[in-house]
Amino acid sequence: MNLTLKVWRQKNTADQGGFKEYKISGISEDMSFLEMLDVLNEDLSTKGEDPVHFDHDCREGICGMCSLYIDGKPHGPQQTTTCQLHMRSFSDGDVITIEPWRAKAFPVLKDLVVNRSAFDRIIQAGGYVSVNTGGVPDANEIPIPKSIADLAMDAAQCIGCGACVAACKNASAMLFTSAKISQLALLPQGQVERKIRAEKMVAQMDAEGFGACTNTGACEAECPKGISITNIARMNREYFSAVVSSDSV
Amino acid sequence: MILDSKIPEGPLAEKWTNHKFNVKLVNPANKRKYDVIVVGTGLAGASAAASLAELGYNVKAFCFQDSPRRAHSIAAQGGINAAKNYQNDGDSVYRLFYDTIKGGDYRAREGNVYRLAQVSVNIIDQCVAQGVPFAREYGGLLANRSFGGAQVSRTFYAKGQTGQQLLLGAYSALSRQVANGKVKLYPRTEMMDVVTVDGKARGIVTRNLVTGAIESHSAHAVLLCTGGYGNVFFLSTNAMGSNVTAAWRAHKKGAYFANPSFTQIHPTCIPVSGDHQSKLTLMSESLRNDGRVWVPATKEISEKLRKGQIKVNDIKEEDRDYFLERKYPSFGNLVPRDVASRNAKYVCDEGRGVNETGEAVFLDFRDAIKRDGEDTIKAKYGNLFDMYQQITGDNPYQVPMMIYPAVHYTMGGLWVDYNLMTTIPGLYALGEANFSDHGANRLGASALMQGLADGYFVIPYTIGDYLAQNSNERISPDHPEFKKAEVEVSERIEKLLSIKGEKTVDFFHKKLGKIMWDYCGMARSEEGLTKAKAMIKELKKEFWSNVNVLGGNEELNQSLEKANRVADFLELGELMVDDALSRNESCGGHFREEYQTPEGEALRDDENFAFVSAWKFLGEGQEEELNKEPLEFENVKLTQRSYK
């Protein structure tokens, strides 16, 4: 198939940036979206033009590195990661617009590459159980009901790609933050630090400049791993109960 | 040089316990005076960085991805082995040890593997304490499943995303130490060289991938946890960024490289669909429990099928060749990975392959669906079937899956002793980056076990032994050795940028990959390897005279990143070929066509080849020197593997 691509090009964070149009032909429907961009880049490189920079690594939908905003949707028309989106979702002659994630807390580094270190800092604020290596009890000494373990696993599946932020009109990171808070609030291992975790992670999320949640549900609709917004409800409960009973007031 | 594996004396079961007592310790107050560099943040790197920081060392952790959580350990699907014997089915540390040695076709060290089996049980405890949501039974206790090469259920798992959950556990421990100020993170930073002072590893030179800045970092020890080098084949199940650069630079600075040609080729991957393909996707080994592998019985039927003249479901039962069940009646479709892969290649070489390319075989669930019903199959493999459909556009409930072997894991890596130290004092290699535990073939669910064993439970003990014997005096990153390395790194980058040839980096990478796959892949021969060696030499020459690397150094430049990595793959490729040529036997994933039984099975030569090949770099353009570490088997009897 033949396509027209409108791609966001931006030299670096300071650069203003803008769209550039490219024609591309001979695209097979078996290609993944990123392989289609590989073809474009091979063309550009051969012509001596700087290839389009984009983040990607595992290309099997689990590392969370790929991050393209395609035709107004994070990861494009399907509810998958961009690397798992295939060209059979498009038709010959389509015009496809490709942009980076847009959020104040995710500054563009170049073209379609953004800096998502803010997510790392939210986890550093409390997304863990404070146990050192060694000296822990036998794994089967902590029985956990299967239903709880499964719920925790559902939340833990977040790949940290940032599609939730990109989808949200407020660039809110509540789905991401709540997934970790939920996972650990559900499990017995997370109980000891339950309150302080919710307080600290929410504070860090706000400090990074992410917006607030207005329950539009766009994040859930676009999440490639199907993380549910019930996690946000749980996070809000955790946060309120932590704040009203906080020791650190 | 005589390679000293430093395996402790004493009975197998007491070696590690004795060693832990005999190693020197750094007292708690002195630990903060030592700095450790950890390169790579996968299972091995993240677990090591976190554990060392918890002990009190100052850690700097580097990764080329935008976050430590992206490391390719995240993509492991199946599970992690541990000798917990929670199932009461006869498992034990000794059995896990035995299965691993045998699975590796008797080319791994007994001492290392036994220790791995011992600490496997601690790993599960640790991960559960971190909040890793392993699968559970209704009673609330942990669930297990079984995997290839074992007759017990010892594999712990978290859906089909075990690697993800274990890595996120290690990442959370690492994040906690970042918050505590004991680990400093350097994402989007690539190690370009290791720096030695007075023969000891004292730091690294890095390139900031956003700004291009070349920087030096000094420390008292350096840990390379940089994964495997399967991407030398261009197409593999590895992530696009997985590379050999850190290990290769260390090799060129004096670290021996062990068994470089030992590559695992996984039988069940989604086949190549065209020249555009950038990577191959694994379909879990568990599918072979219910799927039947077959190809058409004759070349003619395959040809008609490839041309679209007939449909797969029209092929009659008697025209289907279930070749694994036919050749291996007792193991059937569940033969080990190396055997399954090789046989798929044989039938495709005969012209009986399917798919447009002729390089695929069927993995058919028709009979299982008929027997158990679609719902049962969906419950077991639903997510894998969906993934397959997403990628290929075919519905595997209606037509058989098509699969083909693909490069998946490299058993070879930097040579390390029992302490995980390379031949450069103070330089360690952990996880897939080292060679130590899997011999010539790795068993399923053992890679995660080894990465975490090295990082959580081995290095925290063994590094102390080295540091305690070395002064805690810090060295400035302005030391002449660092400056010299920085200049070398900059010169190489300038050289790459100044060639301005006509071919892209990917052109060379794809060409190298094809040579490696054709001649140093599933089946190797002296003739083919000799040819490959000449072709790689020629390709390397062409690379350095005709590659076109666009852009400059002082910016985010993905062409330059790739060029740097491919330049190292070209050199590694040659060494892999040398290694395969020198090992005149077949073992595990290394199959030399000249050495096979009359039935076409791998023929080991224990008398002449029961050793680890450790290669020493002697200088640019020179042949590397082969050193041998003899393997001694005091507990396990060497036998020919048979799956008939």
C-alpha cells in the first residue's frame, strides 16, 4: 500500500518543531507500524536525510518503550502498543499523522522521543516494599487468596508506557500511579507502608506536573494492557484514608 | 594463562556454604568507602545494584534505555525454576542441579550449577516479599507448572509475563535505593569502554545518548550485566537494542570470551514474513504440550500450498507428516529445544516447508480442540493465540499456527570464575552476559533464575572478597587512563561519522545476520564456517569504508548508536565462527554436521572436548588465542542424550 505520513520533527527539546510530510510506498499489511517506520528511515538514510527518531525496544508489547500518538490516539487505532499495531489496520492511500506523547511532564527530546523519567521518580517515591535482600520468610508463609493475587496481577501488568497520560486531556498520571498503589495495597506485603506510600507517590505525581483526573476514562480506553480505572478509585480511597489518619500532619 | 575457576574444595553440597565462610568481608562502616559501577538494569543488574546498595556500597547504575524497567528481561514469558518441591513431586536441589547439567549437554561447571540450584529457593522468597504477584492456587499458596527438560513441576510464573513481574520487583528494589541516595541512575547512557588501571577494572567511559557527551566514571569494581548477543543474527527474539558492546569492549581490554558459538535457537517463533522484518516473536514453549508439529508429506503438496492452490485444512491426514512424533515416539512434540529446531530445519531443507517463504512448519491445535473443546484451549493459551492473530492476521483456532526456529538466547559470554569475576580483576559479569551455568543448551525457565541468583545472592558475597583485599582509595576520572579511553572512544565515533559511504547501518547488520544464520546457526560445517569467516572479514572491511552514519555526535543519534553496536557485532561474528570451527563435536545448541550419529543426532566427544573454550584477544587483525578450562564431572555421569 501507499501512504502519506505527517510526522512531527523536532531537533531537540529547545526546538519549536513541526510536521513534515513523507510519501511512502510498497508497504505490506504484514508489517508492524514500527517496521513501516523502519522502511521510511531506511529511505531517508539512503537519501542522506536524518531518520525519524522514535523510542522502541522489545517490539513484542511488553517493555513499554514505544510511544507514538497516531491519528490522535496513543498507540494508534487498536488497543495495543505501537509495536504490535500492524499495517493491516490501515488502507491504501491513508494519511497518517504521527506525534510524540504530549504532556508537560514528558518533554520531547527529539522528534517522537520523549523523556518519561517522571514515572521513575513516582516509583522511587514509594512504589516498593521496603525489604532488603535476604532474611525474608518462606514464600508460602504468606498465603494470599487467589482472587486478591489475580487483582494485584491485573494492576501490576502496567508497562509504564505513558499512553494514559497521552490520552488524558489533563495529562494525568493517575492510572499509572494507581496501578502500583493498588497492587501493593491489595497484597499483604504492602500493608506496612500502605499509608505513607499513597501519600508520597501522589505528592510526587503532583510535583512532576501531571494534571488531575476528571473521570473521562480515556486512559483506560487507550491502555494497551487494559489497566482498569477502578485502580484510580482504589488509589483515591487509599489516599484519603491515609491523609485523614496521617501521622505526618 | 591457566584459567582458575576457583571452585571451592569439598563436597558439592558444601562448596558454597564453605566459600561464603571463607571469603573476606568488608566491615559495615567501610562499605560506604567503596564505589561499584553496574552496567545494565535487567534482572542481574537491577538485583545486583539494589542488593549492593542495601549493603552500603555506593552504586552507579547505567542503562541505554530511557528507564531501568525497560531491560529485555521484561519480555521473558514462561517462568522461573526453583527447587522448592512445593508440589511434593520429588524435586530437590540435587535434581534441579542434575537436570540443568544434563540439559546443558554436560558443558557447564558442576560447582556453579549446584550453587544456582541452591539459591533458587531464596529467589522465590525474595520476590514474594517484594510483592511479585506470582500465580496462586485457591488455597492461597503458590502455583507451579512444568517445563521442558524436567519431570517435576518447579516453575513459578505470573501469567505469561513472569520476566516482567520479576524485573519490576528488582526495579522496585533499585528504585528504593535511588530514593535512599545509595544508587545513582544513568538512563539513556551507553557504556563505550571499560578502563583498567594497574591491570584492575577501575571504571567506564560512557556516551550520554541524548547529548552525546563522552564521560568517565571511576569505581572500585565494575559489573557488566548487559545481557546476551543474539542480535548478531539481526533477526532474533531479543529487543532491538540488545547488544554485545559492553562485553566486547571488555573482551578487547583483556576479558576472555567463553563459548561464543553456543547459541540457543528456540523452535516456536512466529516465522519471518518478509525482508522488512525487524525482529522475531517467541510463542511460549508450553504450546507444544497440545500442539502437533507437522509439514506436508511431499514437496509437491508443500509447493501447491505455498502457491495458494490448496488450503491447509484440505490436506488429508495421510498427507501430513508429524515428523517429531514419527522420529521421537517417546518424547514426541516435547523434545528439547535444540532437537525440535534442528528437525524443523531438516524438513524445510527438503522443500517441505510451508508459508510463502517455505521456512515454517505447522503447529496444529485441531486435534486438541476436538479432544478438549475450544474453551479449554482458550483458557490455557488464549493470550498466545490472540498475540499470534495480532501479528499474522490468522486465526489459530481455525488454521494451524506456523512456526519456525529463531535465535533466542546465548549461553556463551564473558568467562567468569566461581566469584563471577572475569579475567580482568575487579570486572564482573552477571546474568546472560557471562557463560557460566547453562553449558551448551539452556533449559526453559532457567535464565530468570540465573540472572537473579547472580544479582541477589552471589555477587553480594563474592564482591566483598575482592574489595576487602583492595584499597578503598578513590581514583579520579581525570586519571590519564580515563582520558586515553575517552580519546579512543571519540576517535572511533568520529571515524564512523566521517566515512559517509553509501550503505546504511542496517544493510550491514542484515547481511551479517544472514551469514551467521546460514553458516553458524542451527547446523554448522567446516566448509560453511570457513566460507562465513571470509565473508565476515570482507563485510567488516566494507563496513569501515562504505557505511553511512548520518548526523553528528552531539545529539540524540540513533544511527550512530546502531553503527557502534554493529561494528562490535561484526568482530564478535568472526569469533563465533572461529569457536564453532574449533569445536569438532556436536553438543546442545552447537551442531556440527560432521559429528552426528547415523540417526542424525548430536554426537558429543567428551574425551576431547569436555572443556570451556575461553578466547583471548591479542590485537586488531590477529587471530584470537584459545584457552581451555577442563570440565570435571565428579557427581554426574556423562551419557548420550536420547529422546527416541
